[in-house]
Amino acid sequence: MELNDNTMKKICWLIVFAVAAVVAGLNYRSLFALGVKLIGFVSPFLLGGVMAFILNVPMRRIEKLLPLKEESKMRRPLGLCLTLVLVVGILLIVIFVVMPQLFETILSLQNSIPAFLINVKEAAEKLFAQNPEIADYINGIQIDWKSFLEGIVGFLSTGAGTVLSSTVSAAMSIINGVTTFVIGLVFAIYILLQKETLSRQFRKLMGAFLPERVMIRTLDILELVSDTFSNFLAGQCLEAVILGSMFFLTLSVFRLPYALLIGVLIAFTALIPMFGAFIGCAIGAFLMLMVKPLDALIFLILFFVLQQIEGNFIYPHVVGNSVGLPSVWVLVAVTIGGSAMGVVGMLIFIPLCSVLYTVLREIVNERLDRKKRQKKQKVIRQSSSENFPVK
């Protein structure tokens, strides 16, 4: 190998990379703690970026409906104001519609829960009367009440300071959360008002430091990410509204209680892909069980019927087509995302896996086409050499 300047530069960069990898491997815990601290510092701006991306989805549609020219200076501020009014209005409508129903539900539970417990007590007494061996087994259980009471006293004596510190830390967490949200919202507004300028600056930055081929490929992938996430958010919200409306109408037709509350609850929990509606199902079944167990059974049957309709007909057309990801990989994405980042991971990993799936599919198809062309050219060369042998 010739030791020219280019080769020596590559060797130097390889040595630097090897040394950095060794140092990072030996101090990975410190680097991880530093990364977590840095993420904490920039978390308001990360939240602002996420909020700007989410608000940009309805904002683009609203701007297209405005009777203003694209060159108008009022188009962007007016579109942003209408978007914020729309989002806040939806939240206020949901709150003012659901809160009275929620208070009514809590008041009804004050009467239904004691009656339910009385019924459980009577059923348990009948069970013990018919099966005396169960009562004998329970009476034979020995409990060390002295140690139990000593443990309670010890917890109360040492737990006061813990409760106080927990209260202070909880209050500080709430204050920090509100501050982070306000800073993120202001940052998101600045991003939305100047998104074309920021996009142009980002392109100039990439053009200055990256080769043209790499820049074009990176911009294509970023555009794919933006379109996929936007389509997923719009499709997921539309699917949640459709599912919540279906439950509200169905429960109203069957005259089951808490139709509006359960419909709104299922609409919100349905934003969590695949598993979210089951959370609303569990809460709705519990509420009905406290009032009338037969209603809870009817609700469970209706839930699984509507869930099958939604999963087989609505979700594939509304959300599945928007991300272009097969159902088996949707399940994988939801499982991995939920294990890694909880509910946020479930929302992020479906469009993220869709982007990776699309990019990988393009790379695989491109490589297969290249191999086919090479194989075809090889066959042509072999046939030409057989027809016209070299003398």
C-alpha cells in the first residue's frame, strides 16, 4: 500500500476512532450519565420540536383553506392562531362535556359500590356455608400480629420525613414540568412561524459540510420521515374519533350507562396503537359492573364486536395505508416501543419502523435490480463470445 497523504490521513482518523472507542467503552457509565444530563438540559427544546411537528399537521391543512395568497404576511400567523384555537377548543369541549358526566359517575359510585360490596359479602357467606372447608382453611391461617404492628409503627415513625421529601420533590417536578411545557410551547411557536427560514438554513448547513449525494439522500429520508409521521398522526386521530363515535352510538342504542364518558375515554385511549382501546374497555366494564353486572357483560360483547370491525375494516384503511407497514411489523413496533419508552414509544415506533421498512425495501430492490442487470449483461457477454469466438 502506497503511503501518500490521503492514506496517512485515513490511518490517523482510524487511530483516533479506535482510541475514542476504547475510552468510551471504559467510561460508558459516565458518558451515559452525561448524555442523560444533556438531554435534561435540552428537553424543553425537544418537547417544543415535537409540539411544532404535531401542530404543523393541522396547520398545513388550515393554511390551504385560508382565502389568502401564499405571499401574504398574515397567512402564517393567522394559520397558527387558528390551529391553537382549534386544539384548545377541542380540549375545552371534551373537558366541559366529560366533567359533568364524570362527577355524576363518581356520585353514583358512592351508592353503587357499598351495594356491590354487600352483594359480594352475601355471596361469600353463601359460599362459606356451602363449603365449610374453605372457612376452616382461612381460620387455620396464623398471623403474627405483633410483628405486623411493629412494622406499621416503624413505617409511621420513619415515613414522615420520606412523605415530606416526596411532597417537596413532587411539587418541584410539577413546577419543572409546567416550566418545560411553557418553554417548549414558545419554542414550537417560533419554529412554526419561521419554518421555511429554518429549513433553508438547514439545507445550507448540510450543503456546506456534506457531499451532494449524501445531502440529497439525507433530505429524501427526512422528507419520508416527515410524511410518514404526519400521515400516522392524522390517521390515528381520525381512527380514534371514529371508534369513540361508534361506541357512543352503540351504547346509546342499547341504553347502556356512561355512553358519552366511555366513548370519549375510548377515543382518547385509542390513540395508543392496538392496545389503547382495551384500557377504556377495562374502565368501562368496571363502571358498569358496579351498577349492573349484566350491563358489563353486554358491554364486553359489544366491545369485542366493535373491536373486530375496527381492526379488520377501519384501522387498515385509515391508519395502515397511511404508514405502509404490514400488520406483523406493526405488532413488533408496538411491542418494542412499549418496552423501551412506554406509551410514547408505541406512538413513535410505528412510523419509525415504517420509515426503516421503506428505506430497507428500496435498498433491497435496488440491489436485486443491480444483480439482475449484472447477470443479464454476463449472459449477453457469454452468448456474444460463443457466437463470435476470438481467434
